[in-house]
Amino acid sequence: VVAFALDKAHAHDVATLLDRQGIAVRAGHHCAEPLMHRFGLDSTARASFGIYTTHEEIDALATALTRVREFFT
Amino acid sequence: MTFDDDVRDLYQEVILDHGRKPRHGHRLAAYDVTAKGDNPMCGDRVEVFVKLDPDGAIVETGFEARGCAISVASADLMAETVQGRGKADTRALFETFRELVRTGKCPEHDAALDTSLERLEPLAGVHEYPSRVKCATLPWHALLAALDGTREASSE
């Protein structure tokens, strides 16, 4: 499980744009509000990987995130 | 449909622009009422500051927000469109706006709201994304809480 934040876009915007590219992530506090405050973050996006996740799917996430950054720049 | 065409319905240029550079995104030096809007589920927070005239009409609205492009743009367009409106009028605009972002269609309304609803129309694309409707309505809940004299609003 990898939680992350982009400097250019809020996690909800990231999640919506990933969703439109066929990728589901969770976004927000993840029921861990005190930890978010500790790190000075208002929200993160979170991708989960399973034993069935392929290399291609991970590459697709990386490519999709690049497009999200471009969109909000 | 390409990725860009697809998401442009939601992220229209007006929204990206106001999300990036909100015109009213600041605390007012002097204000009469204030309230916080909080959505702990997703982490959106907005605090609104309102200056009123002696009749209770809105002179100016400013806000501080930590949230997504939709919530910041919505707060900014709200600040713009409620200027000069009294409490009942502001509530009427919100009710119509809420219908617009839920259904994508503008319900019947008073002609006096026309110009404001035209400004708010770019947010109608939100109706395709049910999880994002509350991003667009949070600042309005905070504003109405401020006008009602309650200090906090939540739009979980």
C-alpha cells in the first residue's frame, strides 16, 4: 500500500483523474487524521497492490500520474 | 474520447483558473460573521469571512481553503455571486445551485438569480461525479452557517 501526495494537485483531483483513466485509488484522510496533521498534509492518494498486480498496471499508474501533473500545471 | 476531452467537462478552464488563483481566497481584514466548513472524511476544510451591510446583505466574502480544485473554485465563484445578497436570497441561490450540481440541470428559479447561475454553471459537470458534489457544496454550507450564526458546518 503506497500513500502519496502530488505538489500540483489535491488528492481528490488526482483520484478523479486516475479514475477516468481506469485506475482506482483511495483519496483523503484514510481515517488517519492525526497522522495527516503530523505530516502537515491535508490529504493523500493511496494505491494498493496485490499479488495479481502486473508490472504493466504499475507502469500505467506512473504514466497516468504524469498526465495528472501535466493537467494541473 | 481522449482523456482531456473526458475530464474537461468537470475541470473546465474557469474551474482550473479559479482553483489555482482564487480572487477571494483570503481572510478579510474586517468581517462581521465567520464559520468553518469541514469534511473530515475527505480532508476538505474551508473558513469563510463575511462583511455585512446594516441591512444584513453581503458586502464581501473572503475564504481560506485547503481542498481540491473543485472546492476552491466553488468557494471563489460563490464569493463572487453572493455579493449584495441577503440571507434568504443567498439560500435561494444555494438551493438552486445544489440542484444544478446534483442533477446537471438548472431547476426553475427566480430570474434575479440568472446572472449568478450562469457564473456557477461550469460547476454543473460535478453531477457526473457523485463523490465530488460535496466538494462543491462545502463552501456554501460554511457560508450559510456563518449567516445563521452557527460556527461550523459539515458536508460529510
